[in-house]
Amino acid sequence: MSYSPPSSDRGLFGLLLGDGRPALAVVGLALAVAGGFAVFVAARGEFLPHDVAFLGMTPGDLCAVNECRVVHFMVHDRVAFGGALVAIGTMYLWLAAGPMGHGERWTWDVLAASGAIGFASFLAYLGYGYLDTWHGAATVTLAPLFLAGLAAARRHIAWRSHESRWFKRPVWLTSWRDRVCVGRVLLLVVAAGMVGGGLTIMAVGMTTVFVPEDVAFIGMGRAELRAINPRLVPLIAHDRAGFGGAVCCGGVLLAGVVWRGELDRAGRQALALAGLAGFGSAILVHPAIGYDDLWHLAPALGGAAFFAIGWWLTRAAPPRLG
């Protein structure tokens, strides 16, 4: 089943939204741009204006504390968060431009589930007390557009199609001797790790904020950071919870795409770009700031390795000669 063009009897909103995909693509593009901007600002060691206003301190002020490690730690969270947003935006763009055009139910379900997690993660601020006004404005702007896109797209989904059922055995799940099957299973393992890891990071951000490796890198704990500035821990907690929500959102996207998607050339290219953005930013920022604890990096390194191997195994089989 393919999308039908919007008819003129659907009113102004129907004409603007069409089949919903343009609105969803705009959301994807906005997320990718926002993620790139977050990486750019963080890589320069700068804070956003509302962060400076909340703290009453500039990055230069904080760099005077413990060899600038507090700022470096914040840069590490924000670069990783930006990379995760770029990855999510890339997958949204591909889903809207490609698979959703066939009216397959799984595409709508995956977008709805990932969007619910991503936008709802903004509410994590209730656990740490810092209301990020820019994040709030983006949520208020993009969430209605995202919901409108899903509502418009819903009319074109083949809801009763047997092929769209989530619990139907996928055609790729054949044998452990089949490399495509092994590759997809590896990618599903990565997706499960991302969902679990994202939820854990978000929970840590809303509660203890730091893990032992973080404290060792920064060289001080929550009490000492509060003594420097009582608003510093809530700001860092906000960064952590936001990153965790983005990782969880990306894991849901990856799981849905791998379980039901065809992974054609365009899909594999989108996955490659998303993987490079997500894993690349999360891993490479660590040596850049000197946070080289291998135990801390092990989940990201393992996930990246499994992702790369799984992605490679899902490539189309080479043609037989003769």
C-alpha cells in the first residue's frame, strides 16, 4: 500500500500536512540541526546564554576549578547528547522519506513510540529542578508538529495488514548460519543495550547524577560541587537525563527498524550515518577531554563494535558468478 496525495477537501491543515510525512521530516531535520548545534557549541567549550544566566558563572569561571574538569565533563555530556539527536533526526528523515511511503504499520508505531520517549524525557527536569527554557521551547514547538504529522499519516497506514503485525515472525529470522540473520540479531542486541543504558543514564541523572568514574574524573563529588555553586549539580543532572532520554529513544528506533524494516541501500546508509553520529560523538569526546576510563567507555565501545559488525553483515549478498 502506498500513500495517496492529499485531496483538496481536507481543508487548509490537510493541504499543509499532506500525508504527514513532510511534518515528520521537518521534525527530523530540526532534531539533526539542533544536535549539530549542540555539538558545535559544546566543542567550543561554551555554554548557552540561559545556562550562564542560571548558573551566574561562565565557562571561564568554572575552568578555574580543578583544571577545568567540571567544564570538560559538561562538554562530554553535551557532545554525546548532540550526536544522539543527529542520529535520531537522521532516522526520522529516512523513515519519512522512504518506508513510511509504503503505508507499513511498523513505521508509524516506531515513530510514535520513539517520539513519546523523546518528548516525554523533557519532563525529567522534575527530578532535578532545572527548567531548560530552550529545551522547553523546542518541545512546545516540535511536539505538536510531530503529533500532527502522525495524525495525518495515520490515514494512510495499512493497519489490518498481516505483514504489519509486530509479533509475526520476520522473514529475515531464518538460521544462525545466515549472516543477515546474525547481523540483525547483533543490531537488536545493540538496540536493547541502548534502551537499557538510556533508561539507566536518565535515572542516574534524576537521582545520584554521577557514577564513581565521573567523580574520579572530576575530582570532586556532589557536595563539593554544590559548595562551588548550588545550581551546578541540577544543570549537570539536566544534561545527563536529556542524554539518557535521547539514547533510549534511539534504541527504540533501531529496534523497530531492524525488526521490521527491509534495510535496503538507503536504510543501511541512514543507519551508518546515525551510528557514526551517535557512537562517534559519545566515544571520541572522551579522549578529547582526557576521560579515558576504559570501564566507563566499555558499553559504548562494545555497542559500537556490535553495531559495526551487525551493519556489515546485513549488506546484500554478492551476486554469484557463473
